[in-house]
Amino acid sequence: MQSAASRPLVLLALRDARVVDLVGGMLRDQGHEVLQTTDGPATRRALRERRPQGVLLSLELPRCDPWRLLTDLRAHDHWLPIVVTAPVHIEIDAARAYRLGADDYVTYSLSREQGLPRLAARFRRLLPRPGAGSPAAPAPEHVVIDRAAHTATVHGTALDLTPLEFDLLAALVAHPEQVLSQGQLLREVWGAHEDGDPRRVKYAVLRLRRKIAAATGGRSGISTVRGVGYRYHPAG
């Protein structure tokens, strides 16, 4: 059994006991350590002192401007997986969350049997994986993916990616010169329905391009096929 010190720590910044009980329980079953905070000051203190490896942030967190907190989190840590959550889906909030750097925006207004397990599953997919990874997969020139080590390099330079960005890049690199639709990426990377919100793909690709471009001096190798999806172009 893993000790608490060796388990990836996730922070649940919310007060809803239903979410904490079910999501926290599922995460613990998967080998994560779970820490809950119930207001803004406690959340910022936990972020400073504990340095979690994933954050589930409620838009209804008391004594907190969640948008300011999200902005600060993303500005100071480009790696940290962040999921914004709320009981009811609000279109403008979803757009704002993605724009400010959230990896996902998930609501749980469905029944306990549907909404909360979906939230837990979506959050879990973004987190560092306890234990060993899967075997390495071959990758074309330009970007090299090592699934076992969960690393990605471009021209020998390591990319500092979130788990979600890593999975997104791995999906694109595995299909060089092929167009992957937003629906395909939602299914493969997020584990979501193909008719889900495409903005999570848009903003994740935007962040991924910026990181690759920073490592290559300007070239990301990922192009947009308007109205369809994205294509990865190997170097050369």
C-alpha cells in the first residue's frame, strides 16, 4: 500500500458534501491523497503549503473570487491540472473558465448516479497517474512521446505539459498528417461524448501550441482545419 507521502495529492476546493464524499472516495480508491478546503483563504493556504498535483475548484467557493484564483493558479503553474465545477451549466462561465486556463469545466446537476461519477472520472483523467505508466509508443520525427515515463520532447527539449496536454499531444502525434476532429479528441483525450463542448479542445490546443512553439522558437507542428479539427505535422 502506498504511503500518504507517495500518493499524488489532489485539492477539492468546494463545500458540497455530496461532491466531496463521492469524488473524494473515487480518487482515494485510485490511489490519490485528497485534501478538502471550504473557502478562499484556506484554499490559497493549502496551495502554498501543500502544493497539490490537481485542483477541483468550485465557482461557489465562499470568500473567494474563483476567476481571480483560477487566473493566479494558471499564471504561476502551467502544469497544474485544474477542473472548474458548478452545479448548473452556464455557457458564459464555461467559456470564461477555458479562456482563463481551466483544463475542464464540469457540472453535476444530473442525478448522483450520473453527474458526480462523471465529474470524478473527468477530473481523474487529468491527474498524475499513481504507479507505472503504459508502454512507450512510437512517435514520428519532431515530437517524441514516452508513455511509460509520461514525457514528451521536441528536438531533445523536454516539454512541461499537464497530464491532459500530454494525452492531447500523444493523440495528435499518433496520427501524423491526419485530421482529428474535435469530437474524436473529446472522446479519446477527455473521455467525453463527441458532441461535448468543443471549447475545451480549442483552449487546450492553444496552450499546447504555445508550449511547443516556446521550445522550437516558433513552430508547433499543429495546424487547424477550420470547422473540422486539428492535424499534426512531423518535422521535415
